[in-house]
Amino acid sequence: MLLHRTILHLGRIKVVYGILQNWQKLLIFLSRYLQNIPNSTCTEVICLVDP
């Protein structure tokens, strides 16, 4: 029973990690997309997104 719970817990961590990785890719994509638009507000957004 404990082992089963641990497996379920690890599965959840994996799902959350996958979502976070995809979110990071989305942010990188958005920052690149915004960089193509010459706009001062967009560059401010990139500064916030890009560490």
C-alpha cells in the first residue's frame, strides 16, 4: 500500500515537472516572438521573463 502511494506521488511529480518544462518552453517562445516586435513594452516583458 505504501509502495503504491509512493508510485502515485512520483507520477504526480513527473506530471508537474513536465508542465513546468513546457511552460518554460512557452515563455522562451513568447519572449522570442515579442523580440521580433519593436516595442518598448515588449522588451520590458522580455527582461522580466529572461533571467
